[in-house]
Amino acid sequence: MGFVTGSGVSTVSVRRRVESRRVRTWRSVNGGRRAFVPSMATALEKGKHLKERYVLGEELGRGSTSVTFSAVDRKSGSEVVVKALALRGLQSWKTLELFERESKALAALDHVSIPSYVDSFQEDTKDDRMFFLVQERAPGKSLSTLMEERWRATPTQVEDVLRQLLGVLDYLQTLSPPVIHRDIKPSNVMIDARNGIRLFLVDFGGVVEGSRGIEGKGSTMIGTFGYMAPEQFTGAATAATDLYGIGATMIYLLTGREPGELPRSRLRIDFKSEAEQRYLSSAILSRVIEVVDQLTEPAPEDRFRTAREALDTLRGAPQTARTQPAFWNQLMSQVKEEADLAVDVAVEAPPKGSKLIVERDEDRLAITVPSEGVTAGTVSNGMFSLTWNGVVGAFTWSALTVGSLPAAAFSIPFWIVGGHLLRRAAKNVTEESIFCTDRKTRRVFVILRSFGRESIQILETRQIQDIRVAVIQYVNGNPIYCLEIIEGVKTFHFGQGMREGDLLFIQSQLCNFTGRGVPGRTRRPTPMDLKRTTDDEF
């Protein structure tokens, strides 16, 4: 459904009727390249009448595609804000879709801290089509403007700002479906501090319904650097995304600095020392900092679950089910057991001489498998792989020198084997593996680090059918072990070539923490296993 105007015309019909005109306009300017759209101020000047009802005043702000003006509604005599969008200024139809979405969202909202929707319409000019959104004007100034004017809130005012922001968000989250703002930042927070604190949340241009499930794929990235939650960089957004925006906005209020300018530790913004330097310690400030710290947790699951929970904490109520921060990303599980070709031996401690690093408490587990580093074994493997590739390279060079392309092509399979040998040798020297789980989450993460790069395999616990140590092949009569995890219809193999004792320990711990599989289970290969390749080797 398109953006509906007062005359009942939607964006769908607009697209069909004006597409050819837009193309002709773009082609006629600057040799066919999309030209800079002339300032809308030339078409929308102070004193101009729109819809014979709204009289434009000063320009209030300008974005990449829209301009905002103050105006007077002649019908009611009240001050309003008019947001204008020019068709010729569109970079894509997505911009118009967001404009339409903002209009629909505002028309449905009713909260004291959200300026009310008034009207939306469109008008044609000689060579363009203009879209307008009219909203009540919020009194006061934006938080960013106040901070630039060196406004310094008292601890009580700081708490009041946070309380009112969380109050607005609580309203948005309890709607059906919930509404996600996606761009909460100081310039979108209006504050009237003339008599206490009155706060208004504005600019719903990035709004989306929570039921739409924004997960990143094909989604438009909305937000402002420094105030965007980490998940927004992939286009994802959840109710927890707005919690992060509020936290980052409060950090700006507490420190007077942009969140992006502050140091970070493991993606967390280190703001406490700056806030304490700016404000003297107080019970109010300590409570605010505690709440803001959890609002800006990098992982969405580590933040408050709702704005209501954050409000309760701000008021001093105990948290009965506060989420526990994870090591990295987090996981948990619960699944059925399967017993085939198994040997059951529970393993409670790492084998003697093991290099495994174990971090665990009642609810969390992380097992690190350090890289082998430079050892006699890795040096031997490295020398063999280099020798292999050297011989293959000499053969290929000789074949190319005499002009024998068939002979050179004959060496391709040997290059593939050589590449695999080099990769395996480098992996043994540099790769570090981390297996993580947490009883309060529902995922298992396997993190691999090598040459400064990181890759993560995420497994859903409820989909895991079994966790076991497997013999995937024999080399010169010796078994090659790995950790085998079956998730749904896929089989994943981790830690190929590790010692059986280390793998049994990891398997046992994962089974105990996730409730999946039988600790100590080892699967011997069937003839079919030895013939086929694995579904997935991470």
C-alpha cells in the first residue's frame, strides 16, 4: 500500500505515472548522470502556503533527502513542523517507503512525549512532485543543541531524562505490534527545560514494526554512528536496539562527548570515569550509570529485556531474572539423546598434560583450544608441505618451459593437494578454537581465530541431535578424531586431528551444559563414512 494523499493517490500509482518523467529528467542533466537536486528552499520559501492551510516559516533542518520547516496551521492556529520530500531527490523508492512508513506510524501513535500527527499530502510543481508530513511542533530544543550551548543537567535532571526516554520506549514496546524507532540520538530528543524537564522523541523516519522481524538480509541500515547498536551495522533491529540508542544518548548527556569518541573494551563503551569526572558521585548518578551500562551492552541478549525492566531497575527495584553477560556470543541447549555405535565414559577433568583452558561457573562455560604453535610436529608438517609444493612447482615450471600444456594441466590435482597441506600446516600453527555455552541462552558458538581473523559457527541448541567424538578416517592405520555435532540434518566436524582425550573432555562438558548427547560418547566410522566427505568442515 502506497503513501496515500488527501486526494487518495498512492505511491504505487505515483511510481507508474512519473517513472518515465524521472528518467527523462535525470538523463537530460549532466549527460545522463543523476544530478544534484536544486535546493527545495527555492520551491519552499518562507511564507509559502501549502494546501491553503499551512504557512511555512524558517527551515529547521535538512537531511540527505528531506527538509524540515516550521509552519503555522491556519486551521488551528498552532505551530507545526512540515517535513518535505522531493521526488527528484529520491535515491531509491526505499526513501519514499520510509517516508510513508513514518506517516502511518505517527498517525497511530498517541503518547504525551511524541508530537502528534496532523496531516500528510502531496503537491505537484512544474517539474517535480513534493510529499509532505505535518506534525505538531515539540517545544524546547534538541538535546544536541542544548549540549552545544553548554547546558549541564543536574543529576536529578539526568535521571528524569532517562526515565522519560524509557517511558516513551515502554509505550512503543507495548503496542501491538511493537514499534522500533531505530534512530534514537540527541538530535531526535527534544527537551523543554523551562519548568522541570519535558521530553519529546521525534523523527520516526526509520520506524519499523517489531513483528516484521528485521534480521539484516536485504534490510536498509538505519541509524547514526555512535548511537547505533552493533546489530544495526548488519541491518538488523529488535526492541533491544532502541534500548542501546537510549543508553548511548545518555552517555552523551553524562560525559558531554560523542559515544564514538570514547574508548571501548570488548565493544563496550568505557564511559564511567568520564561521567564521574563530570558529576560528583551520588546515589542517583550511580543508579543511572548502572542502568546505562546495561543498556549499552554489545550483545542484545545482555541488555534489559524491555524498557519496563530498565525503568524498574532505575527506581531501585530488584532484578529477579536479569540476563547474564556472555563470554562472546552465547549459547545453551536442550535436546534428545541418541545411542548408536557409542562408548560411554564420562570425563570430568582435562587429560593430564592437556593445554585446554577452561573457564566455567554455575551457568557458563568456555573452553579454549590454544594453537599448537611451533613444535617438532608442526615444523615437520610444514617442511613436508613446502617440499611437496616445491616439487609440484618445479614440475609445472618445466612443463610450461617446454610448452607442454597437458603436462602442466596434469599437475593441477597435485597443486590442490599441496594447497590443502599448506592450509592444514598453517592452521595447526596459528588456529585457536573456543567452544562457548551458557545455560541461560539457546545457542552454541564455536569461534576459530587464525592469522588475526575470526570466524564463528552458531548452532541452535534445540536443533542439536547429538554431540560426540567421531573417528572420521584412518591414516596409516591411525584413527583421526574430531568433535561431531549433529544439528538438524547437518553434521559439523570440529577439531580434526586433536587428541582423543581433549575431544572427549570438550564433548563431555558441552553435553553437560547443553543437555544434548551422552558424555563420553565416541562413534567409530562406518564404511560409508570412510567413502564420503563430511557435510561441513568448519
